[in-house]
Amino acid sequence: MELTPADLLAAFARSVLFVLAGVLPIINPLASAPIFVDLTRGLNDATRAQLARRVGKNAGLLLAGAMLMGSYVLHIFGVSLPVVRIAGGMIVASIAWRMLHAQQVTSEETTSMALSISEERAHIKAFYPLTFPLTCGPGSIAVSIAIGASLHTRSSLPTTLANMAGGLLAAALLGVLVALTFRYASRLLHRLGETGQIVFLRLMAFMLLCVGVEIVWDGVRALLVGVLPPAG
């Protein structure tokens, strides 16, 4: 059956919506925004805005790479998705645990921290831990890999290309959304006041800890299913 441009356009649009619906709830930049503000507290507004753009760009590229090549890379290194979930979940839980027990820094400490952070160090922070694993963690990567595999259609190369183009556009849109959310997160949190920010940050850190534990459990459960004999 010959495909028309309308068919390819429909496949493209479905792929965009499919990726957005599958990945956006897991990334959830609104939940990560308070953590971004807390980890970049010592940076000035201009550096923080630049860092937000870098995190958004990194997140979009990471999602796109996971959709395009994730399953092939894991196959080459002999790494399974459950192992990726366990390792990534442990990192997320570790960062959340430290944030829960972190002490509030004074204004003098904040000033010295701002002076000590160079542009190179901020660039490193843009990927770890801000992009991975806080924004684009093992859960979103695993979902992106699975979605990328589902976008391939062996029966029709044009449809596959249309699907992948839609997936790449959705990854770019998610990166823009992350950048905008992080860029204006401090203004949104400023309205909460100092006490409200502390409470909100602690709640988000606790939720992040729960997410990390859940990711680890998903990986362990998947490994156990492959090892344990079936019941009955």
C-alpha cells in the first residue's frame, strides 16, 4: 500500500503526542525546578539562566539519543534495562538523601560559593547532576529507549522515518520546556518566601527519594522475574 503525504503527516503527529505523553510525566520539570534552584543557589541570575538553557539542551539531546541508539548501545555492552534502572535509581536516591539532610547555607557562604563557581564548573553541573539523573533520569531514559524501539516499523521505511522525526521533535520540545521551567523557577519560588522554599524543597527531595527507591525496585523486580521460576 502506497503511503500518501497525509499518512506520513499523521504518523509524524501521532509520534509527537506519543513521546510527549510517555516521557513528560516522568521528567516532570516542575518537580525538578526547586531542586535546580537549591543546587544553583550560589549562582547569579545570568549564570543560572545559561545553566538552565544547557540543561534543557542536554535533556533534549539525551532523550533523542536514547530513542535513536539506546537499545543498540545497551546491546553492545551487554547491559539490560533493569540494571540501568537499579544503578540510576541508586544515584537519584543518594542525591535526594543528601538534600534532605543538607543544612541551609548562610548569606556569607552563598557569596563565597558564587565566587568559587567558575564557568567551567557550571558547565559540568549542567550535565551531572542537573541533567542526569535529576531531570532526565533512568526512568525517562528507559521509557525513551522503549518508545524508540516502538517507533520502528519494519514494514515501511517512510513511516519509520516519519515516526522518528516526530520523536525527535518531541524531544526538542521537552528540552525547551525544561529550560523555560528552570529559567523562571526562582521567580516562582520567591513568592513562597524563605520558609515556604525550605518546606517545598524538603518535600521535593523526599519525593525524589521515593522516585529513586521506586526505580531501584522496578529494576530488582524485573531481574527477579527473569531469575525466579514461574509460580505453579
